[in-house]
Amino acid sequence: MVNYIYGFQPVLEILKRCPKKIDIIFIAKGLTSRKKQQLISIARDKGINIKIYPRINLDYLLKNITPKPVHQGVVARLKTFY
């Protein structure tokens, strides 16, 4: 089973506190904000992969979790074992 955390603040918190738990971070294409730049900067410093995808792809990742995901354009996939 794959576990996801989504939304700026939840992803940022796990990135700061437990980065080894994160496998990859997906960010919505076209998303521009200071928070996004902060998240990308911290992820790169921690050596975590980042992928940019259309927002619809992020919705698809979360379709089995919630019918209308509110991910704010940020989704982190957690490692199965860490």
C-alpha cells in the first residue's frame, strides 16, 4: 500500500522533521509561490526527488483516498520502509 501526505503545510512539516520517510514529492505544474520555492529548496537540500506534473495527475494519485482531493498542488509519497 502506498501512503501519501498532501497539502503544503503537512508536506513541509514531514520534510523538515522526518525527510527520510519521503520517497518523492509531486508538485503541480504552473504552481508559483514562495511556499513552493521554500519546499523545493528544502527537498533539494535533503536529497529528495521532486517531479512536476499537471494538477490532474496529482488528483489521480489521491483518487482512492478522497473523491475531491484538496492537495494545494503538493503531494508527498512516503517510503514503505524507512
